[in-house]
Amino acid sequence: MKTLKLFPQFALCVVFLTLAAGCATRSKNTGPKYTFYPPAPDAPRIQYLTSFSSEKDLRGGGDYSFREFVTGEAAPELPIAKPYGAATSHGKIYVCDTGIGAIWKLDLQTRRMTPVAARGAAALKTPLNLAIDTDGTLYIADSGRDEVVILDATENLIATLGGRGQMKPRDVAVTADRIYVADLQGHCVRVYDKATRKALFDIPKAADAGNNARRLFQPLNLAVDGAGHLYVSDFGAFRVQVFDADGNFLRTVGRYGDNIGEFSRVKGVAVDREKHLYAVDSAEQAAQLFDDQGHLLMWFGDATSPNGVIELPAKVVVDYDDVPAFARYVAPGFKVDYLVIIISQYGPHKVGVYAFGGKK
């Protein structure tokens, strides 16, 4: 397993590097500025790449400025109103927009935005989060419907889970054989068989439900690692709980507080292939990265920075497949392992794209 150095700084900070020393040969005065975390003298591990809050941003202001000059055609704004959840699949970023009650598909090849065409019985109300299976099936946690809406790859309704009085879904995750639903009403994660959609069991187990150190108070967001371990952000307990595939409690990550390694309003979680855990906190306006034992490695996001700003973050996504789509933003000499996409509910950086990696 790869290991990361624990960075000793005790305040959120950002540095703008031109990478003149080892990462680039561009002039300090003429080359672009790159935003890296952590600051020098530590080696950079996270680079802020770009962000967008509309189709105009996605298509690139410079590209469209020339087109407007030649054709007189104005760039379509198509703003993202109030994003919350997100997922990636087949060269697209899907963003749940609670402001308009829809899901945007951001095509990274065509750089166009289109809504998920869920109509009739599949019509969405308040989509909070979604998961996308390998075959393109969409699982959407809709708080307005109190259901998980399941659409096939052509966006036609397959089935629903839950309903009024049965659950209050806040997130959904899928594996090869299971569906996990974070149920705020039941203070648990509902586990279903994916093939039959029949309920299997709840997490935590009954023996842990009364244990304040292991129970779930307000489960909001989910992530599953390659070993099948389930990560649950517990908004009401200011922590992330980790369970194995059978629902057995493994460990807690974080605790209440406003210091590094602590949470005030923990929301989105994601896990990379090395079982490093990302968690965003909407109060601290930052993302934190932990190792596979729950030890803090680093954090990033700085509200005082002109780039890479995280404002009221709700979701974090790890994306290995779409690195080439953002290659033009990567600093010379920086090798990207994967993307980290962070959804901010407010500000000009609603879909923020970062790269995890290191110097070549």
C-alpha cells in the first residue's frame, strides 16, 4: 500500500507554485500559476485543476468568447443552482441539483450539460445523491419522494425503494450484489439484495444500535471500498463510522471539534483504491484525507484563496477514469493518480476538480 506523509501544519493553507523548482520551467512572470496542497516545503499531493458552475464554465469562457465574436451566438449559461450529490460514469459527471429538482449530466467530451430525463412515474423531486452501476443503472436518493428511484441506462424507471413513512433516504451506494441506503428516519443503513431488491439487514446490527460509540444518529453519506467496507458519515455524531460487508462495526474516524482530524458538520465521503478516506465538512469548508486506519494525512480547501475554494461542501467523489479530460490543467512535472471532485452548494466553484498525485 502507498503511504502518505502526515503534514504537520495546523491551519488550512494554500500555496501558488509555478513549479520552477522541479515541476516546471515556466517563467515566474509569464507562466500560469498552479494551486497545490500542502504548502511548501512539503511535496505537493493535491492540485486544484478547475471548477464550473454552469455549461458556460464547462465549455470554457475563452472558447465561447471567440465563437460569440464570429457568430454572434451567446454562450448558454445553464447554471447549476444548488448542487448536492454527484457521481461519475462513462465520461460524464452527474450532479444532483436540489435547486431545480433535477440531475445534470456534464459530458466531459462534448462539454455540454443535459438533464436526466426522468418523467412520469420516474419524475424527481429533490434528488440528493446518486450511485451509478457498471451497466449504467442509476440509483437516486430522492428526499422529496422519500424513495430511491432506480432508472436503467436509458433513464427509464425500473423500480423504487421505500416511500412515504418507510424511510428518508439521504444517499445510496451499490456493489456487485448489494444496494445500501442511508436512512435518516431509521437511523441506519438499509441493505438490499441488488438482484431481487429485497431487504437483507440493517446497519448497525441490533447489538450495536444501543451503543453510542457504534450506533448511527444521522447517517447522511455513504462510500464502499474495494474490500466491501462501508463508510457512513454521521452528521449527528460528528464522525465517520466504518463497517464490514456483513455490518460488523470496525472503527470510527474523527470526532466533534473544529481542529484538524475533527468534524463539525461532516457530509460527503469517498474512498480511493488504497483505502484512503476523503471527508468534507460543510462547517469547516474543507476536505480532509485519512489513511486506512483513520489517521489524518492532510486537508485542503481555503476560503481565502482565489482558486480551489470549497464553500458549503456536500459531496466528494474519487474518479480514476476521467483524468485525460482534465490533462490540460495539470502542472508540468505533476503526475496525476486520480481526480477528486468536490461539490460546493454555493459560490463560483460548485463542481471543483482536483488531482491527487505527486511530482514525476
